[in-house]
Amino acid sequence: ETGVTQSPTHLIKTRGQQVTLRCSSQSGHNTVSWYQQALGQGPQFIFQYYREEENGRGNFPPRFSGLQFPNYSSELNVNALELDDSALYLCASSLKGAATEAFFGQGTRLTVV
Amino acid sequence: GESVGLHLPTLSVQEGDNSIINCAYSNSASDYFIWYKQESGKGPQFIIDIRSNMDKRQGQRVTVLLNKTVKHLSLQIAATQPGDSAVYFCAETKGGGSYIPTFGRGTSLIVHP
């Protein structure tokens, strides 16, 4: 186990709704990154948070937003859900400036209907 | 633009054989290259990484080779076991304290007992 936990594990939402996904990072890790993984594809970087500030963003629209809390846990919020948002959402924690070794959670499977 | 891709989507091997998973990349400015293993229903798991100034790195039963001339990365798994069955992703990232990997599509490794 990596020590990174995500909730919920599965979620079904209706198009147009909003969703919040949560991630608890591994103890001692100060950086959290979020990824979207469509079926049969590699993870695509959404954004990264370091000390509660956004530290990089991928090619995702503004309706994808995030937060990082003082305890380094994080949330991913998606507004106005679209069918194409259906995917596995992964959270990874790491130490900023440290090695490339990030630890991933098991992911949240989001289905938009 | 930046891209990380894989030559083969599926690789089938017999237990005990050596496996070689290949990856092509296009961003010459990447500082690190990383291999991840993703088992069904789980998040990616770090296997090994290599800095751009190296051409070989060995871990436990795994070896990563980097050929910058042809922008090629490979993961060699010795004495492949059924537990090695998974999807393997290569990823590349810049260094400088920022770890934002770009993942390829993945190769499915199937190990037959």
C-alpha cells in the first residue's frame, strides 16, 4: 500500500452536475498531483499543488479546479460534468524537489451518465 | 509537441523468460524518465527511473536503458513472473524541483505460467 487514499472509490453522476473527489497524501509528502486516466490510456496531468498553491496545470478547462489543505490533503472539483469526464481520477503525492518517485492512490472511478 | 509513446500495446511472454518493453519519446529536454506498473484496479506504481545523463540503471530484476541518440527507452524484466502481469507506462519529466510527468499510452504485459 502507498499510504495515499482516495475517496470515493466509485461514483456515478449525471451530466451537468458537480463532483468533488478527495485525496489524502502520504505522510510527509507536501505535493499532490491529480491525473485523469481514460480507459486504455495513460494518465493525463490535470494539476499539481504544493503548499496550498497550484504549481502547474495541464491542458484541462477551468471547470476542473482544486484545493490543497494545510495537512496536504487535496480535493479535485469538476463542474458542469460532461460524458467525456468519465474516467479514473488518480491522485499522487510526492516531495517537491525530491526524486521522481510519486505514490499514487487507487483512484476514483467516475462515470457520467 | 511533447509526446511519449510505446511501440507495442501488448506483450505476451512465458514465465521465466526475460521481457523487454520499449518506449519512444520526443522531448529532448526531459531530465528524467520513469517506468510505472499499473495492475488492474490500482494506481500506477513506481518501478525505476533514470536521469537523462545516464544510459543504464539497474534495480531488482529490472533494468532501464536510455538511448538519447534515437530517443528510446526500454524496461527489461528478468525472469518474468505471473505477478509481473500489468500495464507498464513510461513517463518523462523535467527536473528542477518540478515533477510533472507526461505518460505514454502503456504496454500490457501478459505472463503465461
